[in-house]
Amino acid sequence: MPARRNNQGSKPPGALVPFDDTETARTALKTILLARSITYAQLAELLAVQGVHETETSIAHKIRRGTFQLSFMYQCMRAIGVSQLVLDIPTQRSPDVARA
């Protein structure tokens, strides 16, 4: 009897690969903070003025995980003075397509 081929992990040509949404969220928030030179400690202070009580550590953990709620993103944007935010929502891509 011939041995079975293990095809686990292999993708057929042209198969779609989902984006890592947690990485996308993490990168978006970190990029905005970096562009405005705002540290997690400063963000915690700005959020406190808004009545949102987060510590530097809790902010770091949320951003590291990338699993924060959209309401947290809104709170952060409001605290740092962002009135409009345009986010590119990634869709599935073919593994043959290079990231820009």
C-alpha cells in the first residue's frame, strides 16, 4: 500500500491567505502614536483627562496583544486629538502578492 502524502499546511496555487487582524490593529495604533511621539505613559495621562483610567502597563498589554476594542481606539484618538481617522481595511490576498 503506498504511503499517504501529508498535504497539511500546503496551499493550492492562488489560495487566499487571511490577514492577521490583530497585527493590523496593533500596527495602526502604534503608528499613530509614533507619528505624534506619544509614549504609553503619556497616553495614559491623556486618557485620564478624558475619564478613561488605564495604566501604562495595561495600554502596553492591549497594544501588544492587538485585541483591543474599537472603543479603546476611539478613546485613544480622542485623547491625542485625532478628529478623523482613515483606516485601510485589509482583505484576503493571494500568497503570490507581495505586501506593499
